[in-house]
Amino acid sequence: MKTLFFELLESLKFAVKSLKSNLLRTLLSLLGVSVGIFSIVAIYSAIDALNETVMGSMNKFGQNTLYITRFSFMGNTKVPRWKRKNFPFPTMDEYKLLHKNLPRSDVKAVTFRIFMPATKLTVPGGESVSGAELIADGAEFPNIQELEFASGRFFNKAEEEHAAPVIVLGADLKQALFGDKPALGQTVRLYGKKLKVIGVLKKEGEGIGPTNDGRAFISSSFARTIVAPTKSFTAIIVAPQSTADVKKLTDKITVLLRQKRKIKPGEINNFFINNINTVKDQVEKLTGVLRLGGGFLAMFSLLIGAFGIANIMFVSVKERTSQIGIQKALGAKSSFILWQFLFEAMFLSMIGGLIGILLVWGGTLILPHITTSFTVTLTLKNVLIGLFISSIIGIIAGLWPAWKAAKLNPVEAIRTGM
């Protein structure tokens, strides 16, 4: 074992000396590997950042949150499209039925959402904003999606039940309508009706997908006074307790709605219960496919780098044939020669990999100055993946030249160099 260690150490010294003596050739051979490792680590880091950002946004809606509406989020239902188009949207009566009959030991929140069209908000005698995103929901909505307030609060159950004309503004809407002035207690006009501002949300900033910065929240009961229920897209949102059996809860909802809608035995449901976790699973599968595809494309760059290293190593073996012959004549073992060239190839590849990783790291420092939509970080996992791949590429690229060098006949090798 001790002899093997010293043999490897000596091989390593010879490899480093050779790389130093051919610096230009070394740098040129690094280029392909550097580009390949940069590509694969950058792709993996970007996919990780995308997945973290998307999943972070979806996690705001909690675990196993159920969205009951007339369409499927996944789009892979066996129900024909023409039939789905005729399904009714959930009604306020159905929401009240679920709110009353679903046990609170299993459910922490039930709300009725109306998908409102983008609209115009106006401050009487002041500023106005066109195309504001309006969310009509129930008072329990903060128990489903966490909301952070810069000032004020969300509307309560009493305000929801009495269709109180109150509104909660996102940070961007508040700034556009009131600037730096306080918004609480002020009045905004919506569809010709006056609403009192009771809350302002903290700014979330840019991100992938929608944020609450440009949104305004009103109660679904008040929304029904300004938009005809028959023309509205609606959904019932149910947030289970963390200890709830989601399947049993889903079955309970199914039974209640089938009874309410008088669906006969054997007939299909004319509604869908969408679990947010199913969407999360699909996102994770998608990022897995992207990771696989991105890695496959990056491998082409690595192959070019591997061919470059292999070519350089063959040239190196040819140039040092006489030296190899002298080493073997002086008693150097074939394994010593093999490891000498194999280490050289591995060093080339791993240095190229380190350069590629450093380029990715530099990119992560520059990116925040270009966009704040999502943050890319260079994780230890991706660094190790890059180094592992570069070492494997080095071994593969250097194995054949190293084997040829180790098998040289010392006499013929010395004669070749004369």
C-alpha cells in the first residue's frame, strides 16, 4: 500500500511538470471541458432556482389545498371537452353547504372565490389605475394563503356576511393610487361604488408567476353585488388541517356536492376537486425532465472537451516516447507510466471543470443586477456534480493514451526518440 502511494505521488509530480511545460496546449485543452462543465452546472443551477421559486410560490397556498371548480387543473381528465364546458360553476349555496358540514377538525378554511375581470380603481378626485387585478374571496382566505400586511388587516367574517364595501390593496396599487400618503380609511371607487381601504399588503417584489403587489381583495359577497353570479367564474377553496385524511375529506366533499346537485348513481361528477399537491408533483416532474434534457445537451460540449483532451494526450505520449522508454529502462513500472498520463488527463479535465464552475459562480453574482425575478445560487451539490463529471471525462479521455504509453517497449521507445 505504501509503495502504491509513493508510485501515485511520483506519477502526480510528473503529470504536473508536464502540464506546466506545455502551458499553452494545456489551456487550449481546458477550453472544451470548461464550456461543458459551465453548461451543465449553469443549467442545473438555473433549473434548481426555477423549481425553488415556483414551488415557493405554490407553497403559499399550503399543503393539499383543494380547488373545487368545473375544470381540471391537470387537463388529463377522461371527460370530453364539450361535456366539461357544460359543467356548472360552484355556487354560494354549495360553499355554505361545505362550510357548514365539513368538520373543523379536518378543515382550517373554506372560501368562495369569484374570478373577477381586470378593472379600474379610482380615488375620488385623485389617481386611477386601469387593469387592476381583483380577487373576490372569503374572510378565511388568509388561513389558506399567508398574507403580510404593511398596515391594516383583511376583512372579517361579519364584513363578508354583510357584503361590506371594504377593500385590501396590494403594495403597487396602493402606491399608484395614494403615493406615499396613508391609504387606510381612504375611499376608492370600483364599478361606481365606494369602498373603504382597510388593509395594505407588504410588497412582495418580482417573481415567477403573479404576486399580490398589483392585486386588490374584496369579499365574494360584495362582489356578487357588482357582478352577475351567472356570468362569473367561481371556485370553492378548501384548506385541510395538517392532520386531516385528505382522501376521506375529498370523498366527503364529493358526496355532499353530488347530493346537492342531485347527481344519480352511475353518473359522472360535473365538478373537479383539484389538489394543489398534484400540480406540485407535475412541476417537479417537469423540472426533472428539464434537468435530464439540459444535461443531455451539455454532454455534447463535454464530448468535445473529452476528444480535445484525448487528442492532446496522444500528442503528449508521442512527444515523450523517448522519455517513457528511459523511465521504463530505469525500472519504472507500466502502472507508473499509466498513472502518470491518467493523472495528467484527470488534472486537465478537473481544472477545466473548476474554471467552468467559477464562471457559473461569477454569473450568480452578476444575475441579481440584471433581474430580480428569481435568484440562482451555486449549491454544493451542483459543484460536486460538476467536479465528478469532469473527473470521469478525464479518466475516459486519458485511459487509452495512458494505456498505450504504459505498453510501450522501452528499447523501441528510446530508439524512436533518437
